[in-house]
Amino acid sequence: TAVIREFAAQRDTVMKDMGVTHSFYRPSLTRPDQWWDRWYDFQMPYEALTGGKPWVEGNKLVLDKEGAIEAFELIGLFGNSIQSGEISSIWTEENPSVLVTINAPWEISLYRENNKVYGEDYVYGQAIVKKDGDIPYNFADSKGLVFYKNKSVSDEEHAGAVEFVKWVYNKDNSAQTDLDWLNATTMLPVRGDLNDNEMFADTMKEYPELEALAEAVPYAIPSIATEKVTDIQTALTESGTGPYMNEVMNAEPGNAPDAAPYVEAAMEAMKQAGGLE
């Protein structure tokens, strides 16, 4: 809060001289069609502030209400210093007009192509926690494999496909598979030894950008396990983050509006959208 208020105090002086107009860039907070961004601007702060609590289990909404309020209000603290307009090339500009955003490793290649140097032009930080020593739980953009079986696929072929995937991801092969993935994408595989396993040493040395992020991987939590994830997170935006942000954009930085009524409305909407108890 103190840092955000300090930004506001210097907004028309020091920040203006630097070409900085806003403190936080997040244009998708009010957009239901970008429901997946709630993984990063809701689920991630929610997990970090609640100690990794779930929010959907089976057919039940088990969202920690107070934790959700804190997650909303963490964003709300930025007030009208949030840049909600789309600026496609913002982080490749020589002097970006915004200080902070929520980002991920898939941007690394873009930064490198534009001669952005990690530690000089930008740094990655851990998920924000309540106090020093808290575990920085965060979001894991996990991917799954689905095997479809129909009349054209024999039982033997189906079983063979399953065994092949088991072989690819077994203990002996997984490090090489994960290294190949990392080198191709700069996206971190979900494993806890990225900074310790010699298999990854050369790549981690080449990409110091990934070192701090790798420390957080053991605490990464996947998306809610439901086929209604799109409906639920769309409802979260339509009834929660969207209308809340409309109020936030009229608030002074450091003075987050009360998020309780928006969280309550979002919880009811998510129950309806997801068929949850």
C-alpha cells in the first residue's frame, strides 16, 4: 500500500518526467471473453494470500470468501493508476509508460528479440504473500492428455498409446523430455528440481530470467478441475472483477474499494454457471 501511495504522490512529478503514466497494466480485468486471465489476476493472488486454498472441489464452490476479497482488493489498491487500455507493444518500447504487470515466460523470446535484458530492463517477482516467509503459491498452467477411442482404434492400439505416453514421462525419460520442452518454449515444466538438476543447468544459465520463477514451481496449483471452467470464470468476471474494476478505476491509488459485495455476487454467479453447490 505504501509503495502504491508513493507512486500516486509522485505521479505528476517524478513519474511524469520518466514518461510513466500508470502503475499497473491489466486491460483484461473487465473482459469476460478473456476468462482465462482470471488464472493470473485472481487465482494466483488468491492462492498466495490463502496459503493455497482450493476454490472448487467436485461440484462444490469452496471459495474462501475472505481470501477472495483480499485477492480482489490487492488489485483494487492500484486504483485509477491501472492502465486498462490495450497497448500491444508496451513492454518492447524503450521506455514503457507502466511500471508493473502480470506476465509469464512465454514473453521471454519477445523481450530478447527487442534487446531487453533481464535484471536491467525488467525482473520477475514471486506471487505477493501476506508476510515474509509465507509460501508463494501460484498458478500452474497445466496441460492434460486425453485419449479418444472409437471403432477405428483397436484395444491394442489404445493400450499402446497409453504405454508410449507412460514411457515418455517415466522417471528415466522425463528429464530429457522436460528439457526439450523447456528449450523449445522457455516454459517451465512442473517439477521441483529445475535449479538443482544438472540436466537443466545449461538452459537455466542461458536464461537467468527463469531462475526465480523456477523456485516457485513446486508451489504451483493447476486450474480448477471441472469441465465448466470457462463458464465459472466468465461468471467471475461478469459479476465480480468486471464491475469491481469499474469502481476501482474511480478510486485513488492505495484506497481499494470494498470488494465484499462483488465477491458475494461472483460466488452466486459461479454457482449458477457451474452448477455448483
